[in-house]
Amino acid sequence: MQVYLVGGAVRDELLGLPVRERDWVVVGATPDEMLQAGYQPVGQDFPVYLHPKTREEYALARLERKVGPGYRGFVTEFSPTVTLDEDLLRRDLTINAMARTPEGKLIDPYGGERDLRACVLRHVSEAFGEDPVRVLRVARFAARFAALGFVVAPPTVTLMRQLVASGEMAALVAERIWRELERALGEPRPERFFETLALCGALPIVLPELASMWPSAGPANEAARRLKAAAALSAEGAVRLAALTAPLAPAPIEALAARLRLPTEYSDLCVLAARLGDAVGRADQLDAEGLLKLLEAADALRRPERLSRLVLAAEALAGSGAALWPPGDALRRAFKCIAAVSVSSAGLTALAGPELGQALRAARLAALTKAGADPAP
């Protein structure tokens, strides 16, 4: 039994980046031997095990054979005779197809270290073109490593285009598209994910609701600007997606949310930013009544955390870049003002029902009016 550290841990170590997780490949072992050594099986499609102490993943070296359409159309073959080089050959990119021995020796049969130095995302073999998920993965790695100067190798772009033309992308299920999109939204340069998909023609297939935002693969467009601005303001994927989709009408946003089964925090914020983003951008020009209506429309008192995200998305939409954005500051101060008004503080404990609601709103409006006339220092 021979054990090797593989994939992202080796890549990130060579780049001088923090290692997020460590994956291992085991060569020359059988499932029975792994069980006898105390490893816990977790893999469904092929043998993957958790180390009894570290809980890191150990997978038996394997081969894959394409037998049907889509990313699920593979048969996995494993045996003690599968070599490390054979296992690495089936991986997506050369920078992910490196390994280290327990002694620290680098094993790099396909030029991953060379491509790291050249800042190139390059496919390992023609097997890349058998799996449509790899188009999404390349786009995600482009978003992750853009700040380091990485670009997709032209032959890999050609292979991605061929994969798109083959119709394989249509076999991707919504859950897998969302998984890669969610990860891409959290990368340092999320706009590169969409640019790369547009470059190879995959964007209209996997994200048709957003395809019109990238009529060409060039970076100089408004959608890319919004995403860059949102990424500078927030690390939250929901804020970044809301800033991207804010110019759309609610209908395509709701269609995207339903098709990809977006988490509620994403879908709600995207719809809210589309409805109220422009109004938030004018919050510093509103009077007390206008501010109160805007806060009510955002359901701010019940969802204060969502209001904070909405302001960030609206700031990205406006393209402010200011350290202190006046509309956001105005809305935050207005929210703080009405949040301080309660039934007891306004002396309304004797009221109930609609009468209480009307009186409480009047008290909040009065507080906003006073704050506007006599702003806090």
C-alpha cells in the first residue's frame, strides 16, 4: 500500500496559499485492506474512506470509463494494479494532477508545476472533454486564480467549446450547476466565472437567465463591474449574486431561483435588490415618509440582517466605491431611529390592533422627522 497527497493541497502548497483540505490516493490496496486498517467507507460511486484519526479522505486509485451521456455516464474501475499516473491522468487540470510522497517528493507526470509557474489552466488529457462539469470547474478556478494572473490555455478553451457543442452541458442537473456557481461567487474574482463560461459558449446553456449580461466574453461590461464592486464590499455570495441580478426584472430572477433551487437567503435578497436597489441608491434624497416606506418595503425591522445585505448590493449596483456611501449611511441611520421606537417608549401600551399599528407608525415617522431636522452628530 502506497499513500500520496494529491490535488488541491499540493497545488496550493506550491502557490504558497493556505491548504483548505488534504486528499489522499492509495495505490496497491483493496477495500478489505482499507477496512482492516480502520478506515471508514464514505464513497458511493467509488471507494473513498475517512482516516480513523485525521478524518481526511483517502481514495483508492481508480480509472474511469465513459459509457453514457452527461457527467454521470461513467463507470469507475479500481484495483490494486491501478498506478498513480493512471489515476492522475483522469483529473481535470494539470495543476490538480500532482502528488507528493509521504517524504515530500513531488510527483508531476503532466506538467502541473510548469503550468503553475506559467499561470495557465490546462487540461490533463482529452478525457477532459467527456465530463461537462469540468467546464464549470475551469470557470471556477479562473475566478479563484485570476488575481494571480492565471488564464485558460487556448487548447483547453477549444476543448470546452467542443464539449459545449456536443450537447453534453444540457445533461448537468440544477444542483450541480448551483454547487459550482455558489463556490464561484465566493472566489476573489467571481466575474471571471461568467466570462469564462461566455468565452466557451456555455453560459446560455447553464445560466440562460444571465447570458444577456455577457454578450461577449470581454471583461469590460457592466455586469463584471457590479460583481467586482460587490466582491470588494462583501464576501457573501448572496450579496454578490444580488448585485449581479439587480437590473433584471423579478420574473427572470424568480425563474433562476426556481430552476436552481436557490437557498431562500439568495432568492429573497436578489428579488429585493431588483425591486428596491435603485430606491436605496437615492435614500439620502428621501424625506422621512420616503425613508419609512423604503424600510417598510424591505421589512427591515423583522429582517435587519437582510437590510444590511441589501445596502451592500445597492452600493455595488450604484458603483460608489466610497468609504462612506451617503445613501447607505442615510438608510442605516433611519433604521436605527425607527428601531429605537417601541410600544413602551412611545407610550402606546394601552392600544391594540390596527390602532396600535397606526400609532406606532406615526411615532416612527415623527422620530424620523425630528432626526432629519436635528440630525445626530
